[in-house]
Amino acid sequence: QVQLVESGGGMVRAGDSLSLSCAASGRTFSTNVMGWFRQTPGKEREFVASIAWSTGTTYHADSVKGRFTISRDKAKNTVYLQMNSLKPEDTAVYYCTAGALRHTSNPESYRYWGQGTQVTVSS
């Protein structure tokens, strides 16, 4: 099994930046494609970005392209989400995920999930 622990969430103002981290432990050879989703009350979990562990190939949702960047440090078994030019609509609980075999925005394709970290952006 793979355990994922997010950190770095907090409260910021519109236009500010924030960086999230996701530390993976356990059977990390099975992480394959990792990613970030976000969710607000009453809404479906929304894809943000994904990264292939072995190659570093990335995909970003249209809503965050040019503002958010996903990356990883293989030696530290850690995935990051650098968020710039934050907007109030970015407010959500952000979840780290792992285990998809291919890049996909379907949350059902990912096997492992972190507990989530709250990001709040004020206007």
C-alpha cells in the first residue's frame, strides 16, 4: 500500500502564491501517475494536474494552466504543486493521489489518496 500525506495548505490573498507538498511512503513503486485534485462542498472532485513518476511528463487542467505547476523529487518521494496568481475560485480542499496507469482526469483511475489540505484564497 501507498500512504500519501499533504502539507502546505493555508490562507492567502488573491494574487498570492502557495506551494503544496505530498510525501509518499510504502510501496512507492506502484505510484505510477500521481496528481492533484480539488473539491469544494457539494461539487465533484476536480482534476488539477498529474505527473508520471518515472518520466516527469505533466498535464494540467485548462483552469490552472499558466498558474499552477506540478513537479516531483524522486529522491524524496515527494510531489509538489506550485500555485501562483491564486484566485478565490481556487479555494478548495486539495488532495494528492497516486496509482493511475495513465494520465487521466478521472478520479476513479487513481488508487491511493491523501487526507487533503485546505487552501483558502480571499479577495
